[in-house]
Amino acid sequence: MNGNDSIREALIAIIWAFIAATIVHLILPDITISQAKINAIIYISVVSILFIVVWLILARYFHIRISYSLAIIGIFITAVLYLTFSSGLVTVPDLTGKSQDEAILMLEKEGLNVEISYKEVNDTALLHKVISQDPQGGLLVKKSTVIYIVLGKSKPAALNITEPSEGATVTEFTTVKGTVGNLSPDSHLYVLIQPQSMGSDGPYEWWVETTPIIIGGNWECNANIGTTHDANRKFKIVAIITRETLNVGRYGFNLPPYDNICSITVTRQ
């Protein structure tokens, strides 16, 4: 083996390594390294090596100077290096155990996007913490890749309205009572009332009643149900568990986001 052959073999080995490092950007730009991608890298690398070998054979057959071959291959390597190091690959941070705000800040710092979902957990230490992510921390991905994270949330608190009963006839000032269990510290219990349409009137908005008083697993709320002009009108009463903070008074036509809800319909006396 002469000197030129040794140089050629060395160049082939170097280029093979650069090709493998560049495939993530050129062929698989938006996802992490999986077995399928490794297979693709091997395939493309082999094809590239065969191309270079053919080039060197042709160069020898047509008596192309080794300096010209080195120049062409050098340009190729430079292009590969540029594409590799300008591809914007970043390492996915390990978000396990982080709060939602912490996880978002860490991902934004790396130029990554996030999509959040929630899963009920029994362990209170996992509440509002990242319990899983995809892709996993430590993997290389391209900037702007979406990282899917799952946050732990508490199971919906058990909620019931015990008074008045479904279909009952009520007066203007009625005490609504019920039971609640497993209410998490960041959740709130509210009672909302909505007049129901009679004939062609309505629709009507929801009204937030005074904040219920909770003692043990029982709660009660002093509610204002219509006026003397609403005789025989039906009213829907709902109790909800929500993470939002509501103010007493008119809320709107739609209920706020809630984790649990129970409802009854009553008739104004």
C-alpha cells in the first residue's frame, strides 16, 4: 500500500464520521435519535462511502492529481461541518420533578416548544410536577421541537348537593348545602345559579353566589334565587370545584373551567 492509498483510506474514515454526525440535520431534522434513525445513518453512510471510493477510483483511472481530490473532499468536509454545527441541535433538559413554570422556562431557554397534559396522581408530592416527558431528557433534538410533558394533578374532589333536592320548590333566599371531599389546597368550591328560559325569553347568565362555608366534609351557601317576578321559573344550581378564583355576581353565559361539578334544577316559588 503506497502513501496515496493510505491518505485515501484515512479520508474515507474521516468523512464517514462526519456523515454520521450530519444525518440528524439533513435527513432526520425534527426528532430524536432512535433505532430507525441509526439504521438510516448507517445506510446513508455506506452509500456515501461507496460514492467516495468510486470517485477515488475514477480519479486514479483518469490520473487526476491527489491534490485535486483532496481539494474536492476538503470542500465536502467543510460543507458537512457547517451543516452539522449550524443545524441548531440542542439537548432536551430533564424536566422530571419540575413545576410547570420551571419546565416552560427551561424549554424556552433552549428554544424548544412545549405541549402540556395532565394525569391524576395519588402522591401529593407529584401534584403540579412533571411526571413524564417525551422526548426524554438528554436527547438531541432540533430547536423548535415540541416537548410533550405530563403534569400530576389531584383526583377530582367528591362533590354533592344535598339540599335542596332535585325539582324542589324554593324561595328567594335559600340555603344550598352539600358535601365535599379531597379538596386540594389550590382548588375552590363555588355555587352558581342560572335562570332557565320561559317561553321566548333568555338565555340568562350564570351568577356566582357567596362563597360556601366548608366545615369538615360539609358545605353550605346562602343563595339568592330570583325575585318575586320569577314565580314558577326554573333555576339551575351547580356546585363546582375549580382552580380559578371567582367574584360574587354575574359571571357569563358559560361556566368556568372545573375539575368536578354537580347540579340540580329547582323551581322558584
